[in-house]
Amino acid sequence: MTATSPEEACQTVIYSGGGFSNVFAMPSYQSSAVATYFSSHKPTFSATQYNNSQTVRGFPDVSANGANYVVAVDGTLSLVYGTSASAPTFGSIITLINEQRVSAGKSAVGFINPTIYANPSAFNDITTGGNQGCGTAGFTAVAGWDPVTGLGTPNYTKLLSVFSALP
């Protein structure tokens, strides 16, 4: 694997959480993406394995690398994995976008979900890998939003363009 290899859902050390909520209703900004997923890639699992009602929130919204982050703890380098690495990475990209907006005299972006779902092309779509678990093969990453990688990983240049165009 090289830096230019296509991205894929992590399946070597950790697996993505991903799936469908048993608590939260589907937000309107997500309804088209989730409906497209179910119409083209409906999982074969039953309602005993996941909430297949097609009326609840799907997750994740987005992805970022979650494996092999090098950290130093007490002078020793080690690797860490998971959302504790990927969430701050995604957050830092939004921070860079906010920095550009503020320097242009605009406010910070605020709640980003309606905007990102309206602009899925601002993400690198991940179409390989899955999130095995609970005695199943799990969900599979597919073209478009999926319950493994969401909309995909952020493309900074494209996201900056999207958010810079907003008032």
C-alpha cells in the first residue's frame, strides 16, 4: 500500500462501528443518502441483527483514517487506532476551514451535516472494506453513503470550496 493507493475501510486491526440507530430518527438531511443506500445495497440481515426499518439515523456521517497513528507516551513511540485518532483528524480539517472563513470575515461553519450531505462530492468515496461483527459479515463499503464509511474521507480542497461559498 502506498500514499496514493485507494482508501478502504479498516479491517486489519479495528473495524468501523457503523450501522443504524435504535434510538434516533433519520434526520431530513440524511434521508436521500440512506434511501439510495437501501435501494441499491440493502443488506440481507434481518431485523434481529440491525434496525432495518429505513426510518432511523444511519452512521457514520464521515470517515478519516483510524489506524496506525504514531503517538509518544512517556518518551516511547507506539501506534494507536480508532475514533480517538480519526475524530480529531476530521475536526482539524474543519478547524482549518473555519480559519479560512474567519480570515475572510465570515463566521465558523457551525453544524456541518446538512451542508456535507448536500455536497457528497467533497469527500473521497470509499468503496471497499466492511465492518464485520456480531456474527455477521457486517455492512460493506459501497459507492455513495454507506454504514461503514459514511460519505467517505474529506477532500480538504473541495470542502474548503464548499464552505467558502457559504455566507
